[in-house]
Amino acid sequence: MKLLFVAITLSLASPAFAEGLPTDDPTLKPYQYTVAQYVNRCAQDASNVERSSCLYDRYKEILKKINIEYKKALIDADDVGGVGEINGKPASTIAKLNRIEVMRTQAAWKSYLDARCGTMGASAERNGANGAGPAVEMAQCYIRLTVARLNELTK
């Protein structure tokens, strides 16, 4: 029984399994991004070191796009459709609250990203993995969650 659990755990932790997951939302709009757009640009037959480096470069590409979309979201938050009052509150107050909400959401996403993906390497090492394999898995996690956030920000 214990051997079966270890075999299943190892197969679930493998990079090939992680990439085979249906991580892309089936309701994506044509202008939104897919995980495969980034992950598949890294050679599947490369060494784990080369693959993790490639995946990290793809992650940095996505972060650049996130920063652009985040800035757009902040600008959109300021646009409350006029001056005066909205539901009894000054439009400037509504804009400020909208902006704070966007900033809090982004900060919460960053915390979740680091908590979810940042600990994968240490967890894999505790379970006996070594080398660059855990780095590949961690990079794939960052890409999956960052693409999802990019699509949330993209309108």
C-alpha cells in the first residue's frame, strides 16, 4: 500500500504530469493567454537545468504583461464615470476605494503565488527529490498561476 502511494505521488509530481493538467480555463477569450503558449516554448527533451531556466524566462515575460495590465486596472479604477456623487459618496472617494481594492487584490495574489509555488522546491526536497526537477515543477506552478492572473486582469 505504501509503495503504491509513493508511486502515485511521484507520478503526480513529475513535470510531464503537471503539464498535462487542464490548467487553461475553457472559457478563455481569444485575446487571453494559455499556459501552453509559454510552457511549450521550452524544449521538452532539454535537461532539467535548461528547462527550468527557459521556464523562468517565460515567467518573466508574463510578469511584464501582468505589470502592464495591472497599471491599466489602476487607471480603470480611477474612472468612475464622471464627477459628483455616486450612491451618496463623492466620485473621488469611490475612485480611491476602487484603486485600493485593485492594489489589495494584487498584493493578495502575490502572497498566494509565493505561498503556493515558492514552497514547492523545499517540499520536493523533503520528499527526496533533488537536482533541478523541483525547480522545473516550481517554474511551471508560477507560470500556471501567473497566466491565470494575467487573464483576470485582461479585459
